[in-house]
Amino acid sequence: MSSTDDKPPPLSIQDINNIITNLKNLLTSDCAEAEIIVATNTAANSPTGNEQDRTNKQDGDANQAQETNDKKKEPLYELGKLCKELDYMIRSFQNLENLKNSLTEPFKTLEANVNDIVSDLEKDELRKQVQHNLRVFRNNITRVKILILLQLQAASINSDGNRALQTTFATGEAGDLPYLYRQPIFENSYYFKEIEEKYESLDDRQKLCLLCFSIFPENAEIKKRFLRFWWVGENLIPQNGNDEMGDLNDTLTTFVKKRLIEPVLKKNRLQPRSYKVTPIVRSCLIHFAKKARFFDYDPDGKPIMDFSSCNKACMVKSERATASWFADYLKGNDKDGNSEKPKEQQQHQEQGKLSADLVKLQMLFNFLNKEKLISASQQIDKLQTLFNLSKQFPDLPTEWFSKMTGIKVLYLGRWEATAGQARHIEVEDIEFLKGFKNMKNLRLLSLQGISGIPKLPTTLCKLENLRILDLRACHDLEKLPERIGSLKKLTYLDLSECYLLDYIPQQLNKLSELQVLKGFVILDAKNSCTLDDLSELSSLRKLSVNVNTTKFNIDEAGDALAKFQKLEKLRIAWGWGGMPGKEDSTLDSSSEQQQSKTKKKQASSISSAAAKASTDKVNKGEEKGNRERSAVAAAGEANSKTAKLGGGLRGTANIALMAKKWRRLSMKGREPQNLEGLERLVKLDLQCFPRSEPPTWLVPRKMKKLTNLSIRGGRLGYLNHKDGQKWNVDTLRLKFLVNFKMNWKEMQQRFPNLKYLENLRCPRITFCPCDANGVWQKFVQSK
């Protein structure tokens, strides 16, 4: 017999658990005997007289027994914890085994569905049956996913070992104050009465605005921008340009003064951009919101989907196990699916069975009973607000989504303002978005941060009352609908961080009521909307632009900017596609490849054609005299000679570069004729500016109302100050400017109204009295 046969078989987890359990029982019995000894000695030697020696002996024996007992209890406690962890492991393996057994038959059904689809595809007369079989196959896959979810939720909720992993930011933190809003002792407290008095002093509109804070977790930071969206969608603040922001700021200021909310002050921020509510105030707001039927809540104070008593609902990640009635229903369906005729039994036409949309609806919102599910599906047309608080997959049933005719606020995207890892939201299919055609009352639509949306359906253009469209951080979005100009009442459009967006339709300039446009991309695509097209937007007040082409000329852009009638805030950022040098390197590499392919071609003919094309381009873009034409021709001739010596298409690249430089020099002295649009600018933000010299229109004489100037990153080396003109800027931010040169004395002379300066990593800006954060404020110095 080999030595390997002499080795005992490895112990299983159950064997290890039995050994530790026996040891635990042994120590338990020893501890029990020690306790009995202590108790017996104490009873037998109870003080019947006044003998001091006997009493001392009793105390010594009792102390010695107690020390022995404590020494045995310490390992007993540790082993007890190990036993619990091993019990959890054993139960986990049992759950996996149960999951395997429960999925055996459903997978057989899926296999039968696949075989049916394959066999029907081979028969031309059964093509319609294939569509039906695909729907059946999709429904069965959904049921299998639900069965997997059932097992995982049951294991995670019922186990002590995994309980610490259940809390998330969107559903509550471990330090929350639960059940406060339902406690009579809290409702009778002085603090509650004080908050209630402040709440009652508000008007009806302010009360509804304040109750919006009640659905969020404790200490969650709520963005000011998000509150603006929601309140406009609910028609709680008017949407009339500056009056809208004025009402928003006045309302938030009122709440802060009454200490109902707290501003979140960030470093180097003059004004707060986020707000939060303390846990106790939040408990009071939940009480007020439930009483006013603003939202419905569960016993833990978390908003729920049930909108039978109100017209608002939240999509919340469920922490409880799947409803028992739904689990029984799925098991019953599985048994039905095991019959010999799966096709007929998958029709979902028998009485008592749920449709595929109802099954998906229950899977999303986990109603406690079937009656609430049916009631919600029947009252869906009364729903006015649907808010995704913590759901990761907000796919809605198509049939159910199309019935939301009364919806005003549809917020499916991300709302969190935390700086940590963003919550991932994704949709598997965008088919349900076609239900937009029935939402005639929708005022706010947010798909912020949702992945899996490459394009928007044309039904979006039928939202005739839409005011706000939030597409921020839709990373898969590639194009907008061609008829987006049909949204005549749209006032706010956010396309920021849509990095795959490669086409913007020209109909964007038909949005006559648009006031804020973020993330507009300047591309080299054919028929794409340009900055000059946007100048037709007579109501536009705020614009942010991303430049992704090297053909964009910032000096020429001054002509388009001068045409805007109400533009006050402008941000221009250059992306990787808009930085100079990218095009040059492309020309060089392409010329080398072409050179290897055309070794024996005449270099003179190639260079002559290139010189002619470059000259034509210059003549078309710039209407100059014969002297300028001759200069470009001379440059073309010089490069032609270079090409004849073996340069090939590299001469074409050199000609293009020289023509580009000449064009920039010719534009340097040219200024926009109309200055009205530029004179209205109040705030200007330039990011990653690609040149060392500033734009020709960026001078104090043209920017008379400019009070906030920010330049972040890039190659800018100075600012123009002709004839000793001074800036009216009071807030100046200069960040990551390696080439920018100015000292503190010059800055005070050129910016006499300066109140706030932020100088971060600009080594050539010297002698500025900034603090450790690179900030200088005038009011601090006066103090």
C-alpha cells in the first residue's frame, strides 16, 4: 500500500464544525460544573455565625472558582463566534445546492424554447410563430433571473454573517435614526413642536418645496441644480429666466434661515451648490409628507412605490426578500412549465396568471401583495411623479410605461452629489422609451448617468410640454433626434459628458425658448449644428461648448458670439480633438505612408496641385488683396520645390500648416463689427485654451459687463490690455497656467475691482498674497 493511501481523507466543513461543537459542549459542561461548585460552596458556607476565618476561606474558594470559570468562558466565546461563521458557510453551500436543483427544470424549458425557435426558423410558413416563441423565451429568461434573485436575497437577508454588507448610501446608512417619525414620544417632544411651528409658518408652495427633502437618505447632499429641475417640473417655481433663479434662491435662503436645511460649503466656493437635512429634521419632514400625502413611506421611513394614496412614487432598491405571494406564484409557474406541452401553457391566458409586464413590474417594485400590484397597474395614468432613488436597472414595462399619461416629472437618472464612486444605472433595452408619445404633460425628463442608451426615440419629439431635458453623462449616447426642434417649450438642455456624441442636428436652433444649453459639441461632421446656427436662439442665457475639431477658430467665433441677444454666461473647453498638433501629426504620418506607395510618381505635379488647393482655400476663407495671394503662392512654390526633392505629400502638410499660420496672423488685427453680444457677457470660462495669445475679442473695451473670468489649463501666456484699459472683473480664477505671466502689482492695476482671486499652480504669477489654498479675498484683508 502506498503512503498516499495511509493518509486520512480530508475533513469537511461539517466535520470541523462537529469537532468544534463537541469542544464547545465540553467547555460548557465544565463551566456549568464550576458554577455549581461555586453555588454549593456559597450555600453550604453561608454566614451562620461571626467566624472571620470561615468567611475569608469561603471568599477565597469562590474567587478561585470564578477565575477558573472566566478562563474557560473566554475560549468558549471565541469558539462560539467561529461556530456561527461555519454555520453560515454550511448554509451558503446548501443554498447553492438548492439553487442548482430549483433551476434544473427551468433550464430544460429554456432548452425546449430554443429548439422550437430553431425548428420554426427552418420553415417559412411559421415565421409569425417565431416572434411568439421569442416572447415566450424572453419571459422564461425573466422568470429564471427572478428565481436566482430570490435565492440570493433570501441568503443575504437571513444570514448574520452578511448583514454588515446590506446598507448602501441610497437606501440608508448604518447610523440612521429609524422609526422616529412614528414614535409618540418624539411627536410630543419640544423639538418636534419647534420644527412643526416653522413648517406651518411657510406658505403652501414653500411647504411642498421643503417636503421634497423627505425622500432622501440622512445627510445626503442634494444639488441645487437638481432642486431647480424638480421644482420646475412640479411647477413650484415659475420659469421666467432670472425670476426662476431668484425664486429658487429666495426659497432656499428661507429654509436656511429657519434652520430647516443646511448649506454644504465646499473649499473655494463662494456660494453653496448643495444642501442637506439633519436626521431629526428629516424625521419631522417624513411625518409631514405622509400626513400631506406627498409620498408614501414604509415603517422604516423610506419611500415606497405604492401610490394608491398619493400621486408620487419612488423606485427604491429593495432590501427585503421577494414577497411571499410572488415567490409562490413563480414556483407554481415553474411546475406548470414542466408539462409535456410548454407552448400552450406559456400563453399566459389562463385566469389568475400575470402578464409579462406585470411580472416585470413586480420584479422592479416588489409589492407586498397582488392586490397592490393590480391596483398600481390600473391607476398608472394618475401618477404625476416617478423618481429613481436607488434602482440600478430602471427598465419599465413597455405597456405600463405607455399608460403614464398624467406624468409630469420622470427622473430615472442619477441624482447623488457625493464625490465618491457614482451609482451605476443601466437599461437593457430602450424599447420602453417609445412610450414618450403619450406623455403630453411631461415637464421634466432626466436620464442622467444611464448607460445603454445609444440613441433617443423619435417619440421624444412629441413631448410638447417638456421644459427640462437632462441627458448628462449618458456615455453611450451617439446622436439626437433630427426633429428635436419640435420641443418648442424646452428651456434647459444638458448634454455634458456625452463623450460619444458625434452629431448634433441643425434643428437645435429651432428651440426658441431654450435658455440653458450645456455640452454643445463643435464637430467636423457634415450638416452638424454650428455656433453661428445657435446665435438664432434669442432666449439663450447660458452656453457651454466643447471643441472637438482643430478647424474651430476662436477669433472667428467672436463674430458668432456677437450675434447672441441675451447670452450672459459662456464656457468653452477644448477636448482632445480640438488641440493643435493632432492634425499636424496625422498629416505627417499619412504623407509617409503615401510616399511609400507612390515611389516613382512625379513629385512636382503632386506639390503643384497641393499648392493650388492651399491657395484656393486661403482665397475662399480670406478676402485679401493680391499681396496676400502672392505670399501664399510663394509659400506653395517653395514647398513644391521641396516636394520635388523627395518630400512627396509632406509638402502638402507644410503648405497647410503655413496657410493656417498665415490665416491666424491675418485674423489677429480683425475685430467683430457688432459688439452687443460680447458686451452682455457676465461670466466667461476658458478651459485648455490651445494658444499662447488670447482671442482678439477678449479685451476690456468689449467685455464691459464681465465680472467673472476663469481660465483653467492650456497655453495662454497673457491678457490684452490696450491703451491702459481696465477690467471690471471682481472674481478671477487662474488655474494650471504654466505660461501665464503677471505679478500682483500688475494685477491690481488691471483689475481694480478684484474681490476674489484663485491662483492655483501658475508659477509665473508672482507676489500674490494668497493663502495655502491659493485664494485671496478682499473682505478678508479688510478685516
